[in-house]
Amino acid sequence: MIVFPNAKINIGLHVVSKRLDGYHNLETIFYPVQLSDSLEMAEANETRISFSGLSVDGPPEQNLVLKAYQLLKNDFNLSPVQFHLHKVIPAGAGLGGGSSDAAFTLKMLNDFFQLRLNNEQLKNYAAKLGADCSFFIENKPAFATGIGNQLSPVKIDLLDYRIVILKPDVSVSTADAYKNIIPSKPEFHLQNLAELPVSEWKNLVVNDFEKSVFPRFPEIKNLKNKLYELGAEFASMSGSGSAVFGIFRHLPTDLDNSIPQGILFSR
């Protein structure tokens, strides 16, 4: 059985307050994109995971795929399986690759073992694995609050646009990105984003992490500016970085030659 866990981008991201548990309350819009890992699963004598593609952080036993399996095994009689994860979504990019792998693992196990869990039950399991894991259960545009786990649908459709994602050769630690953040209430409410054309987002929609990340990694800021130079109607860093994305009405014909770091994804 094989699935293709996809990435997400953040359209706007506000850090609105710090919580008593040490986490922060956020407001953001998650939007799914087609950049995807591939995750294969088959029955085996013992549960294990192997990797190919981009490097994966941490030891195999700490991978969110195995953590998702163990989470369900605690409640259900799951037989051993072997996983193979081919990584395409880079770590430290703000694209939710690990969270997506975990959520797709839950959905795949639910189907494979006929556990009959509904989406709300799957979201509850996903929330135990990571703040944004729940988003990938339904995998539809959503306005997210809390630590990114409280979701409500938004009517944002970018199918008539082209999305380009770039990633410089740096990774950003989420913990480090939070260090210089001062929580504040946003001036523009992202719930209203669907009422505006993409061409008006530039002056209203911000990612709070850019203030703390850009001074340390100017190459990320340079890539965002480059996307605007190439004609993007909106460009932003995704999550806490380091990937940036641009939303285009039409892609420039010389796109491949205009980006020195190379293109991670375009469609």
C-alpha cells in the first residue's frame, strides 16, 4: 500500500499570545500543495522503517511514521509492518513534511487494518503527534488557531494560479524562530482573506516569523524579493521557514534560469 503525503504552505502566520504550557497561540491559513513524499507499507515480521531521497533528521525510532504506528497499536491489535519513506519534502522548511507523513500513516493504517476511525477520531490521534498534523487528515484549506490544531474551513482556491516553492540551502529551527517573537494581535484578520483577490494580499498578509528569521538568514528574504521581481502576486515565507513561496497568475518563461538556488516545486 502506498500513499503520497503532501506539503502545505502558510498563507499568513500571526503569533498572537504565549500559553501557560510554553506553546504559542497562532492564527494562520494552511493550504495544501502537491509537493509530496511517498510512503509505502507492507506486512512484515517486525515493524521497521527505511528511507530514501532527502536526509531524515533523527534516529529511525523517533520518526513520526513509527510514532503514528505505535500510537494506534496502543489501542488496536496491529500486526507488524514495514515502511519505506522516500523524502521529497525537506526538513526545516516550514512545509509540514513530517506532520504530513504522520497523518497519512494514520489514514493508511486505518484503511489497511479496517479500524473504521472517522476523521474526527483520526484528528484526535494526529493532534498527539504534532500541532499541525490534524490538518493533513482532511487536507483542505483551513484557518488554524490554537497551536495550529483548531481548524475551520476557508474558501480559498488557487487552482487558477501557479505556485512556486523555493528553499535555500539552510534550515530554520522552529524553537530558534520563536526566540525573538513578540506576540501581538494581527491588524488583518485572516478569516477575511477569501474575500480579497490575491493581488491585494501583499499589503495585508504577513508572516510574523519573517521579522526574526530574515535578519539571521538574509538569503531567505532575497528569495522572497526575487519572487516578487519575477511577477508573483503574493510571496511569503512558509511557517517558520526556510522555504518561501510565490503565487503567480502566469509563470515567467525564464523561471528556471532566474532562481540560482533552484526550484523545489512549481505547478
